[in-house]
Amino acid sequence: MQNVYFISGLGADKRAFNFLDLSFCHPIFIDWMEPLPKENLQQYALRMYQQIPDKKPVIVGLSFGGMLTTEMAIANPDVKGIIISSNKVHTEFPTLLKFGKIFPAYKWIPENFTKKINSTLSWFLGVKGIEQRKIRSLLIQDSDPKFTKWAIEAIMNWKNKTVPKNIVHIHGTRDKLLPYRYVKPDYTIVGGEHLMVMDKAEEISALLKKLILD
């Protein structure tokens, strides 16, 4: 059975993929590592990639995990990358996040405030179902404030301009965090929001199966 490596989004873990049907593969969930001092997104991605022993791995990245997957795909053309609710280059960020690059207020946010911010911004994630909302709340509750603050800065300073040919981008038309109009996906999920891996799990599961096994 095909090994498939999954990288979750910022403030999340493997529970973000709980609603997907991954019976067609052997899912391996990559754990977060503690960032090194002054480590940027690209450096972190390449260090995380060392956890993957396969020479031609299939990697599925969600949101922030998709940005890391993009860097892995750039570093190794034999990677088969699939990114969901993410972006490939810095120009696909919405204006709001670009504004944060110019005026980096995140640098002055106390670490103990990051969970409150995550909770406040949960509307952007777009989860509707009762069980899905429970998981979302647990992910926010269990998030590491120190890691979250580092990741926000890493995202804000990400300057990638390369779209690797060995990556496939899946995006939802109702994503409020990374709006659809700013990105150029290969596959569109109509009505999909940022955490559509939960609310559109059946459709995304079928698409992943097709992309991975074909």
C-alpha cells in the first residue's frame, strides 16, 4: 500500500485529517518540530523533510503544511506534492496578509495571546458540522503559542516565487483565509472553505485517491 505523508496546518495536527477516507493508502502523519533560532520557512521545511525516508514520496500538505510541501517539492523533483487550502508562491497571499508584512504587528503579540487570536479567527476556517467544530476547538486549545508565533512570522517572510511542476493545488471557492481569487489551483472544490478537509471530506478523499493512485 502506498505511503502518503500528511502535514497539517498551523495550530493543527493529524486530527485535521480525521474526516478523510484514507483507506486507499498508508497515511503517515508528520509531527511538528521545534523551530531553530531564526529558522525560516524554507529551512524548516527542508529539516522536516529529513523525517521522510522514501526517495519518491507522496506528500499532502494542508494550509501552512502546503507551503512546507511546496518547498519540499522544489528541493526534490521526485516529490509528488498535493497542497490543500494553501498557496504556492508569496504573490498568492491576500492583501490583508501582505499588509502584515509591511506592518508586522505579530512581532509584538504576547505568546499567551495567540490562542485567543486563533479562537477569534476561527470563523475564517469555515467549519460547520458539530463533530468538525469539536475537532477545530480542540486543535485551537492544544496549539503551541510559541510555535504559532514563529510560524506566523515565517509565513509573513516567505518569499517563494517558484511554482514546482511536481505539485497539485486543491482549493475551495469559499476559502476566507486564503481567498480563491488570489490563487491558481489545479482543482476547485465548489463551496469549499479553509478547513474543507473536514466539511468536504468525501469529495476531497475521492480526489486524493484519484491523484495518488492514478
